[in-house]
Amino acid sequence: MIQTLYHVPEYNEELIYPAVCKFMKDLNIGKDMRPDLKVVIKPNMVMAKNPSFPATTHPLVIKAVIRWLNEHGVKNITIAESSGGLYNGEYMKNVYYVCGMKQLEPEAVLNQDFSARTVNCKEGFRNHSFHIITPILEADYVINICKLKTHAMTGYSGGIKNLFGTIPGLEKPQMHYRWPDIRDFSRMLLELAQTVSPQLTIIDAIDAMEGNGPTGGTSHPLYMLLAAKDLYTQDYFAAKLMGLDPMDIEMIKQAVEAGLARPDEMELSGDSVPDNLTPFQVPDTKKLDFASALPGFLQKPFVFFASRLFKSYPLLNRELCVGCGKCAESCPAHIIKIENKKASFRRKGCISCFCCQEMCPMKAISVKKAF
């Protein structure tokens, strides 16, 4: 498995494009290109955020990929994503605009087909089917371009997690509700990744996010682009670059155990890993996760007790709350209401998925322990 890494000091198309050309050559992507190829690029546009904030895939990375595709004869290119809110034309028009995607036209089309179809999964999967946005299913070639981030629920967000955006709109919170346990949710993400099966995954880590990601964290630039055909091993490698233990990330651990991620077979191409990398700050949910901090031999006896006594819950800062309703809209358990222009949380029924924290545009939601 070839993993490419190229240093890019800033978001400048003339610096990004040479790196894109190099990793496309390293991975021999040119042999797959043909004029009639229908390519769909799946970025991370979790919410409407300016690209100067490291929550979404930077449009200049996508622009450089589109430029390479055009120069290899590919003209049928669509940008398709289902963000964290509604999945319709009006909502996504704003997301495209704020995330800077309008500059990609007319070389690429911003998806306007907001339908989805049910796809059956492989035999043996816990998920028998997935409801996936239509452009992904109609693509000949899917390029998964994610943003490197820490994540309040999964601990890490990269190539695997980015494909959760192929589930339409508010069906994503329902997946959280169906699989509230991190082990089950991680297995679902892996089964979804195998179902979508992108041909190429690019990680935008020129600027990345640490702390309360995927939207409430802060900048931690790595000044690099990563690309690979094997997104599972790539996520293992990227987590290590962040100073995380990949085997502490449940979805990566499961990928290793299933033989999807094979870090021992990885061959690094391009630039070397810098010596001066600093560890990423972890989300508050992980800092307060008493159960996961227990020694291995104590985890099973105490997990039932500890996971309840020390369970993390969302905590609202009423002074920052503007009553926009994004938290209530994204809550799979439907325990949040807007009352007197402020969000109101009910602890009973909370599954600690932190979709509310993820979708709050004002960073008004933090993490609190029950005990």
C-alpha cells in the first residue's frame, strides 16, 4: 500500500497543484482516467463554515484536483456532500457558498440532485443496507477529500469518517440513535466505507483541527497533503501524525482487526515525516472519559458502572446560545427544545453522540460529566 505525503506551506493553488500532480503520479491514478469518466468529489462540508476555519475541506485543494482531472481529459466532475443539516437545495446552496465551493464552477458542478437510494450491503454486515445520496451511487470514480480533525465522539476524523456525509441530511442523527455505542457506531462507519468504496482518498492537513472537533476545535496546521487508495491504512498513519494511538480509535482498531488497515505493509512516498510534529489536543469528551482511561484488566468489570457514573453530557452556555435550533435539529434522541429563544436540554435519553456540539455555530455547547 502506497501512502503519499507532500509538504504544502499554505493554501495557495500554485503550491497545492504540484503536490497533487506528484501524488497522482505516485499512485498511478492517470491510468484510470478517460474522457467519459463520471467523477464525484466528496469533500467535508459538515456545516457552513468559512474555509479559513479548519472545519471543512479547503476549496483550493479541491480546485487543484479538478485542474488535474481536466488536464487528463475528465470533464464530468461533480462536488457532492450531505452536510450536518438538511439535505435540500436551499440549505446546501448556503453551505456551498460559505464553504467557498462556488469558485469551483464551471469546471465542476455543485450537486443539485438531493435524492438518495437504498443500497444492499455485503453478506455478514450488521447493516443490511444504507441509504446513500444518489450522486455517489452514479459515479464511476469517487474521490474522497477529507479534513484532518479530532472528533468529540470518534476521537479522530479522516477518510473513513468523511464518508458518513454520504448519508442524506437528518438521517445521520438517526444512525447515531440506532448505534449509540461507539463500537457499534464505528462498525457502521467501516461498513459504510466498504459500501461506498472510494477509489482515492485525499486528506487536507495543510491546516487541521485539534480539540473539540469536528467543528468546535482550533487550528493545528501540519502543512501537508496525504493521498492513498487505501483509506483504512491511511487513517492509521494520519492518526499517528496527530500524536494519537491509532488503536485507541475504535474505527481504526476495528479496521486493523478486520484486515482492512495494514500498517505493516505501508510504503511512504514523497516527503518525509517532519521531526517537529506536536501532539494534537484531544476533545473534552476524551479528557473526561474515565472508563477508557482505566487499565485494561479493569475496563470490563467497571465499564458498566463507570460509563454511567462518568458519562459525558452536553452543557449549554446560555449567554452564547442564539436559539438557532441547529442542536435540536441534529439531536437523534429529540431531547432538545428551543424555549424562550434558548436551547433547553433534557438529560434523560441523551446518548452522548454530541451531534449538538458538532452542529452549534456559536460554540455554545461544551462537555460535562454526570458525576
